[in-house]
Amino acid sequence: MGVQVESAIQTEKADGIAVVRLAKPPVNTLDAEFLENLEQQVLALRGVRGIVITGTGRAFSAGVDLQRLLDGGFPYTARLISSMSSCFATVYSLRVPVVAAVNGHAIAGGCALALACDTRYMSTGKFGLNELALGLEFPPSILEIVATVLGDRTYAVLTEAKLHDPEEAFNLRMVDRIVAPEELETKAIAEAARLASIPAPVFAAIKNKLRPSLKYSPSDAKVASDMAKQWLIPENVERIKSIINR
């Protein structure tokens, strides 16, 4: 595989399948610049047969960089919400197969990114959407993605706001397959290749029907602004500080 390194994202291609690695130690937290770069990388790969998104180290992604959230305040938080919504919508709507190889913790935004993919293979770590436990409302387009993927399980998963081990996540049908760590990437690439063997127009048509266009625009500036204000109310700031200081 030839390797292309772009900031904290590494891209490799072989036989028409691209592997996109999140490489931002220690736990691949999501900030605005990282999400914007990831979206650019994914859009640049629209011509490949299939894509695998995975992490490096002990996490797929532990979610939003909470310290950046506090340091950046309202302007940064609004940008983050917009960047995250746009990035996840791009992954969700891409007309080539996208497989998440969840190599470790996929928490909050990291879990939502995995859910935006077509299929999720998981090896170790915790998997879950715990935003509501922090008092953080979901951006509408991301909530729509989650609801499309989880269906009638959405309400229970969101309001429980728990982190699940791989077996629990599988039983909740949040992940599709549990794979040994040493086999994860190989199996995920094989799954991307299997999906890519379906004639591209047929795959795209089926995906378009099962994953219809989002009703809520991920680029709605007013939505991002209103959500940033909600995220940064004093009670939430205190909760975030308590997590950072653990």
C-alpha cells in the first residue's frame, strides 16, 4: 500500500480500497480542523471502490476534544458543530461502501462517526452515545443519521447514554460484527471489497433508498449557533470540566 499522510489522517490505497486512519494521539479526539480535514480526505476518495475508516492506538475516536471546546468558547463551538455535522453527513451519504473498523473506544462523536458508515466491525473498547449524560443536545443532522441507522432502538440508546462493550454493542445492533484485534483491518477491508463487488450503480441506488437525503442541512449556521449556546450553558461547562479533571 502506498501511504499518503495529511495532518493527523493517514490514507492508504490498494486494489481500489482506501484505508483512512485517524492518527491523532492519544485517543483521536475530534476538533474542527481535524473534522474538516477528514471530510476533505473522504471527498477526495469518491473514485475508489470502497473505504475503511479506522483509528490508531487504543481508540477509534474518544469523541470531541472537550478542552478545545472550553478554550474556544462560542465561536469555536459553533464551527465545531458545523464541521462535525458536515463531515458525518458526507460519510453517511457517500455512494461507495464505507466500513468502520472500530479498533478501540468509539465514544460520543466517535461513535456517531462509526454509525455514519455503512457497516461497523469492532474489536475492543467501549462504544456508545453518552452526550445526553453531559447535557449536550445532538445536532439535528447527526441525530437524523443515528436514527436512520438505529431505527426503533434510537430512543433507548440515546436516553440510556451508556458506553457498551463490544458484545453489548453487537446485541444492540450498533455494530455488525466482533472481530479479533489482529484480524480487524483485514476483515474490514474484505467487507469493503465485498460490498464494492456489487455493481456500483445498484449499490448507490440501494444506499440512496435506505439512507435518504438528510432533511436537516448540516451547514445551517443558525442551527450551529443555537446549539453552541446550548452546549455552553454553565451546567454543561461544569460537567465538562469535571470530566477533564478526572
